[in-house]
Amino acid sequence: MVATESGLFVSLTDASLVPMSDNFMPDVLPAPGAGGRLRELVEAGVPEHLRPWLAEVGVGALVVKLGIRFLEMTPERMVATMPVEGNTQAFGIMHGGAHVVMAETLGSFAASIHAGPDRVALGIEVGATHHRSAASGLVTGTATAIQLGRTLTVHEVVMTDEAGRRLSTARITNLIRDREQRPA
């Protein structure tokens, strides 16, 4: 690895030198406020009926950085895609941590929708097993509810490649609590 003048590092492992900033570009993140967050929600594929609820917080900078796009969003089933490009480790395959981030994102959003606007879902456990690698294309994550309780949710999240082959399996548990009331 070699440092550049900008402070970024470049990888010498690929045929061409690639900035290791991946796809993080602070100047293209949505500006705070309703307009910027709305654009973020639309670009992430959040269904229109959920946008007012998420307008204040958005989908989060990491979801934007990883390029996660939602296809289905319900408490029982949450589906999204993420590009392999820009989310790889040094050997050119999708980073295992990216799999876990996608699993936690899907499980946490599903748990949050289940909890409703007056409650909050807090991730308390996530674990993953990686079965095979992906070097290109889109990865699809599908979270399926195992338990949707009053205080606890559990989702299994399966990541597959474009050929439908299982790449990883994760499980995430969320604790559901009442949202703290902020003083007026």
C-alpha cells in the first residue's frame, strides 16, 4: 500500500491502482434536511409509504456508501441488493463485513417496521457464516422473520449471487424498546 497526497491509500494488488476510498464520496451524500433525505430514500428504493417515517433519519451513511437498494420492505420479508464492486477486500472478492452490514441492515429495518414509529429496534446479536465468494455483479439479501415478538425479533438473512447461489447466511436479533421521549 502506498499513501497518496490526499491521504488515501492505493492498493498494489490489482493490475491497476485503485483508490481504497471505495465508493465513499462525502460530497455526494444527501444534505441534512427533508429534501436531501427524501432523495436518499428514493435512491435506496424505500417504498413511498415508508418515506415520511424515515424522512428525519434517512437510511444511514453506510447504506448509501455500500450502494444497498431495497426491493421489498416488510417486517416479515426484507429484500435488497448491493454491488460487489466497491465493497471488496484486498483479494477482489466481496468483503465478509459487507455481508454482515447488509444482514444487519435488512434485519434492523424489518424489526423497526415491526416495532412501529413509537418504538425502536436495537440490534443485540448478529452472526454470519460465509459459504462462497462473489467477485462481481449484485448480491441479493433476503431477510425472513423467524420471530416477531413484542420485545424481540429474529431474522435469518440469506445472501445470494446473481445465479442464485448462497453466499452467506446470517441471523440477527433485535430488542424492541419504547422510544425515549425527548423533552420539549
